[in-house]
Amino acid sequence: MTKFRFLTSGESHGQCLNAIIEGLPSNLYIDIDFINSELKKRQGGYGRGGRMQIEHDCVKIKSGVRFSKTTGAPVCIEIQNKDWENWKIPMSVEEVDLTDENVSKLVEEKKITRVRPGHADLSGAIKYNQEDVRNILERSSARETASRTAVGAVAKCFLKEFGITFSSKIIQIGEAFDSEQMKKEIDIAKEQGDTLGGSFEVVFKNLPAGLGSFVNWDRRIDGLLAQAVMSIPAIKAVEIGAGAKSAVLKGSQMHDEIFYDKEKNKYYRKTNNAGGIEGGMTNGEDVVLKITMKPIPTMKKPLQSVDIKTKEPYTAHFERSDTCALEACAVVAEAMCAIVFADAILEKFGGDSIEEIKKNYFA
Ligand code: EPS
């Protein structure tokens, strides 16, 4: 049963993004500066597009927190879209007067019928019966990950109480493994109107053993992490520990031998091919994930596609975009993993106040 749960809402060019978190214990210190610094990190990275120059994402907490501490009530978070100023008419919640020429021009300009390969556009338009793909793009945009970053930052405030740390690093962008080369690849892709993907690593340290369980499929922590990370737009692979390399390792090479440190009263391993997870449970070693992101499907140099109105061949729509958003994606992946671990800790060491949970945890 999920303890830490959340929902987000909001369109990329709507008024704001929202999230409601439920299941947080009372008396948890909520560090708003830390949440905002996570949002800033998500906005950064080499290869980001024009939108990030408009936005200065920061949270407004609207409920569930008093004098910087949670009360146990649901926490409502809002992030304003500064760009909304430019979209008030085409993204109006209320009906607009289409007989007014100026209004209809603004609405028509933002209408999309040329679907982008690789994006949610076509399947979304068919599924939700939309003639204007704007109604799909607005919610399927990766802008939504700003909300998840904020929720993840709240989860991180919780994890910090237990000394759990988190980090991520870029491994590869396109064919480059070295940071100068990565920048060059991004510059070239940008010049060519193209985009780039890559892979990055996320590491969580100092997690207790026994988060998750083998007793049923939906309680395995590796499955929960994979689902959480796969739900981030553009993710194509999630590997844990040795990941895909496990295919070529022999059992004797793959499995991490077990030792016991009598002074520390602790089991340990000298290797970590398991990536900190065995039998669907954390084993006390670092949890290590390698995550692969595809290149963003919104390209200045668009691919061949079809206009869904005329059914005629057309090159796809170009909406301002990033050349590479890998660094941002790593921040979002950390956030999603933090949410999974916060939930697992609440499940295992449960309590209604942070004091009660800490007492159980450190017992
Ligand atoms: C994003 C905001 C979006 C895009 C990007 C990520 O803003 P806009 O559409 O106004 O430029 O920059 O999203 C996509 C391109 C996509 O395909 O999802 C953000 O806040 O991260």
C-alpha cells in the first residue's frame, strides 16, 4: 500500500503546475530553498532551449506546511509558468470569442496538426479524439517534470533525516564520454537542428537493507524504481547494477560475495554488481541505476510525417525545444527514485510524525 502518494496537474503553457502530496508525516522540516535549488538544477545543463530563459521555477507551498514543518495534512505545491503571459488566449480555460479576428488568429497560430514522430502527438490525438494536437502536447510535454522534481525534493527532505544521500552523473551523450566532447556533440547537433540522448547514473547511499520485498511482484523495489524512472518522458532503458552486462557475466563473476565486519556489526560486499538490490529488496549497499534517454523528438530539422487534418505528407511541427536535456533528466530521475525510497521507508518504519518514524528506524 502506497504511503507517499502524489498527483500532478498543469499544462506546459497553462497558468501553473501543481502537485498534491499525501502521506507525509508531521513535523518534517521542509526546506523551501532546497526545493528551489533542485528546480534550478532541472532547468540547467548544457543544451537546454529558450524556454528555460523565460522560466525561473520556484515553489509556492499552499497547504500542509506551517512554520516550515509539515502538519500531516496533504501538501499542495504550485509552480508558476511565467510563459503563461504569452499564452493567455490560446490556452484560455474559458471559451474565447473566435469571431474576433485577433483572437482567432492567436488560436489558429498555436494549432498543431503535423504530428511529431517519437512524441505523444499522434497516439494521443487518436486516443483523446483531438483535432488540435496542442491538447496532447501541452500535458505530454516534459515541463510536467518540474512538478515531479519539487515532489522529489520533498521526498529528499524526508530521506535526509535518515542520512540517505543521492547523486547523479552523466555517463554518455550521443557518442561522447568526455565532458568537452559532450559539449562539442551538443553544439554540432544544435547547428544541424538535431537532438541528442545519452545515459546517466543515479546513486543512493546509506539506504537500510530490506526496503521492498520478494513476497509479491508489486512490492519488488527494483520493479518500483524501474517503473518510476520509466515514467519520465524519453526514458528508454533502466539498468540496475551490472544491468545489461549481466548477460555476459558468469554466475561466479556476477554475484557479490558476502562478508561480515565484526567491529561494525555489519554485512558488506566488495563488489556491487547487484546494484544494491537482491530479491527485490535493498541489501544495504549503494543502489546504482544506469538510465538511458532517447533524443528529444522535437527537432528544428523535422522528420517526415502526416498532417492529421489533410492526411497529406508533411514535415512535423517544430515547437521550441532543447538540443539535449540529459542533465535535467538526471535531476528528475533522482527525484522519482527519492519518492520510491521515501514510500518504502514509510511502509517499513511507518508512523505519523517524523519523530515516531525515526524512533522505529534507528531502533
Ligand atoms: C520543458 C519545457 C518545454 C520544452 C521541453 C521541456 O517548454 P516549451 O515547449 O515552451 O519550449 O522546452 O519539452 C519538450 C520539448 C518536450 O518534448 O517535452 C521543461 O520545462 O523541461
